[in-house]
Amino acid sequence: MIDNLILGFQTAFSLHNLMYAFVGVVLGNLIGVLPGIGALAAISMLLPITYGLDPTGALLMLAGLYYGTSFGGATTSILLNLPGTASHAVVCVDGNPLARQGRGGQAIFMAMFASFLGVCVGIVLMMFFSPMLVDVAFLFGPTEYFALMLMGLLAASTLTSGSPLKGIASVVVGLIFGVVGTDVNSGVARFDFGIPELQDGIALVALAMGLFGITDVLANAANLGEGTLLTKGIGGQSVRPGKGEIRKAMPSIARGSVIGSALGILPGAGGTMASFMSYATEKKASRTPELFGRGAMEGVSGPESANSSAAITAFIPTLTLGIPGDAVMALMLGALMIHNITPGPQLMVEYPAMFWGLLVSFWLGNLMLMVLNIPLIGMWVKLLSVPYRLIYPTVLFLIAIGVYSTNNNVFDVGVVLFVGVFGYLSASLGFQPAPLLMGFILGPMMEENFRRALLLSRGDAFIFFERPLSGSFMAITILMLTTVAYKRLRNRPKPIAVQEDPASV
Amino acid sequence: MHKHKYYAAGLMLLIGMATALGSLEYGMGTLARMGPGYFPLLLGILLVFISILIAVTPDSPDEIRADAEREPFRAIARRRLRPWTATVGGVIAFIVIGKYGGLVPATFVLIFMSALGDPKNSVKASFWLAIGVVAFAIAAFHYGLQLQFPLFSWG
């Protein structure tokens, strides 16, 4: 396996490929900081450029774009609370409060650093376990998927800083939003209200930007006219985290990477689910869980490392099983097929240089990104010293144009507005946006696996408890539910001190 | 009766009921062969159940806090009417003008209108901000990213 890695390094470090990766990273980074234009839009716009390259170069460039945009997305999530992709929604939850406390630079640095380490762990795990991981992916049938998603959703509902019961309610609302659109099995358009655009479902970007971006602007609109800056105390905006902070973040990065690598192999929502699960884990593991949602560094480092290590292992189902994990991976798969490379179990054996070169280029790209961006972070953060009264109209425009770009249709801008107003209303009633988004993403997959599992079991609902793997997921789910119920019903006589809450939406 | 959790439960009850009733329109099927209405019906019923739980169980800390910090609706409305009208109106204007007038006028109106939501933004400042963002939009999105959005269109 060391041979493979060396081969990978040789491939990635050849001058040509180095250049392609670099171009990809720089372009991705530039495009990624535009909110709403995530990896998907960037890759689909630039895919034609790669037609002329050799397959390895093309894939390396696309991979460069992928993490370039992904990093740019983290920047806007932290600074402006605008997640371009679903997996960054978690980073908003704690990254944005950190930025408001004047620690945006540190949070961005931490996100970048955690992401780099996540990639490292992902590659090492791939080296030793990739044949095994392929087998694990085969162990997952619809029953297991459903049980795992149920567990993931329940973990996501603990994302809220408020009541867990409301978190579960948010998840269910998200699932309901996910039902909108054409049913894959019967072709019936559900809850489309007679609008043809809704038959494709609600656009993910519109939902994410509405829930976070528009909701945020509406919430801040309350303070307009009082001359607020987004950050308090522009003075101490150092980029480098405090001395002990990196060491303190290490356990969270380690846990995040392992969670990410494990979930990344599951086609579907690997990366997103990994970042949400990692957040939930960090909150459970932390000695100060009340800090989460109000600016906890672990809430940035854990999910970011999970996200990136998942991006690495997500190549296993994409390249060896031919099942793309998400839309971005599907595009990469498409790019491969254009070059006459068919994904399959043989791919790792037939094109080892490409496979391992790609992995190493992920590592390399993250390194490039760090070097490129350390001087830039200061500049991004300075953006926040612009008065908010000039920022929010621009943010509204970026949301509108970003959402427009997904389908070239103003209808989606209407969706983003509706979702934003709804998000504001429900957030002011204590229903947080992050679990809703999670429910929305997993909803369609969950329904499909639910239906498939019960079809296979001929309507026997106990199948979810009978199979060992799904049975253990269900057991954990029930355990979590009991805890929530117990906490809600237990009488709490002590009055809760009213705290100042910088993150209150 | 005007308690935070009742409003919260009410909203969820509404969504849950609407989903459950709406899903009755679609085929139910059986547990083994579910129709398109089965899953949403389950979700709707689940949400109704949760909303009842929210209403009948003791208040959680954030609800106690929210009740303590309540201010009358009219006070909120008076203070926030201008920013909300400006931001929501700006986006609506972007949709309408974007459809019939093109990128340049839509962007201009969105920025100009929403910027006026802050009383501290003068008309002049809003105007120049709008001009600046329009220039950025043309350079970055129209020419840079080749976005399919005509700069101007008539009707």
C-alpha cells in the first residue's frame, strides 16, 4: 500500500497535474466565496474546460475546484452565515457567532486546518482499509440505511441550542418539505400546488440560503438604524488561534475525521450526515455543551474535519461501485465517463495512478489552500468591518443571484424568500433551521429506503429491529428518544438565568 | 394563554394537519406497497403528535426565557416595519423586474430599496451602493461566470 501512495505522490506532483490542481483550487476558491455558488455550480460551469485534458488532469482539476469551493463556502458560512452547501450549514451554527465575537479569522483558520487534517486521516484510513470499506458498503441494504438515517436525524435534532423536542419537530418539518415534488415510485406530483416548477421539488440551495441567509437578514433587520457592526471589537482580529486552542481542538478533529471517513463510504448523504453527526458528538463530548450554538470552536473543527474526510472516502462508492454520493460526485463520474473510464471494482486496480493521484491531490490541494489563504483570511475578515447597513443589501443580492444560478429561474428566488420568512417565523418560535435542513436532505432518501425495506420484507415492520446492524441503530435511536422524553418531563424547579445570547435568531 | 409554547405548538399543528389532510389526496397503498400518500401521512400525524407534546409538557428553558422577554406585537411591528418592508419588498421587486426587465434594473432596485430599510442609509448612499453592486454583478456574473441572465430585456 505504500507503493500506491508513492505512485499517487508521483502522479500528483508531476508538473502538469500540479498546475491543473492549482488552477482548480484558485478558481474554486474565487468562485466559492460567492455565496450560493457551491461546488456543484462551479464544477458544472467549468466541466467543459476539462474535456481537452487527459483524464487524470481533468479529475485533479475538478477535485481542486471541489475543495476550493468547499473552503470558500466555509468562509461565507462563518462570516456571513450563508451556507452554500448543506454540509456547511453546521459550520454556520457556531462559526457565525464566533465571527460576531470578533474571532472570525480564527474560526476560518480552524476550519481550514481541521479540513486539512481530516483529509490526512481520510487518506491514511483509505490506504489501510479501502478493500474492507468496499465490503462494508455492501452490508448496507435499505433497512440499514433507513435505521442509520433515523439515528442521524435524531442526532441532528440535538443541534438546537433550545428544546430537543422542537429540534425533532424541525426535522419532521424538513422531511415534509422534502416530500414536495414528484414521487419517484408512482410519478405522482405531491404538494406541488399546481406549480410546474415545484414538481422537481424545492431546490436545496434555495432552502439553505433562505433558512440561513434571509432569516439572518430579517432577524438583524430588527437592529437596523442603530448603527450596528457585525463584529464587536474589530481590534483583536488575529488569524492565528490561541496557543492552547489547536491542542484543545485536536480530539474533536480526530473524532470528526473518523466519523467522516466511516460515513463517507455510504452513498447518499455521507458528508452532510458526517458533519451533523460530528457536531452532535462534540456537543455530547464537550464539558461546556451550553457554549455550542454560541461560538464553540469545537463546533467548527469537528464538523469541518468530518466533512473533508468524508469527501475522501466518498470516492470509494463513486469510483468502485459507480454509485455517486451526491450531485458533485455524479458530475465527477460523468467527467470520467467522457474520458472512457468506467467506474467499477476494477478501477483501483486498472488505474492506480489516477486513483491514488486523486487522493494525494486532495491532500495537496488542501495544503495549497492553506498557504494561499492564510494571508487572505485577514482580508475576508476585514469585510466585516464594513457597516452592516451596507452589507445586508449586498447579501440579499448575492442570495438572489446565487439561487437564480442553480436553475436560471426567478421562481427559485421566490422560494428562497418564502423559506426565509417561514424560517424567521419558526426560528422566533424556537425551531432552529439546521435540523430542518438535515431533514430536508435526508427526507427523500429516507422515504425511498423505508418503502424499499418494507417492500422487501413484505410489510413486516419488525424487519428494522431484526437485522443486527439496523437493530443496533434502532436501539441507539430509542435510547436517544428516551433521554429527550425524560429531560422534557423532569421538573426543573430552578429558574433559568436569562443569558445574553449573541446567536439568537 | 398567550404563551410562547402555544404559538409554537400551534404552528406545528397547522403544518402537521395540512400535510396529513393533503396526503389523503394521494394513493395510500399498503405497508408492503406504499402509495405516494403513505409517507407524508405518517409525517403529518407524527408532527401533530409532537405539537401536542410541545403544548402539554412543561416549558423548556428557552420558552421560559421567551415568555419573560415578550414585548407587545405592536411595538415590534412599529420598529421593524420599515426594514422588513424594504428587504422583503426588494427581493419581490428583484423577482418581478428580473423576469421582465433583466439583471441590471432588478439588481439596482433590489439594492436601492433594501438599503433604504436602514434609516441611516441616505438616498445618495443607497444609490451609489446600488450602482456599485450592479457594476460588480455585470463584471462577475454576466461576463465572469457567463450566467444566463440578460442584462436588459423588454417585456
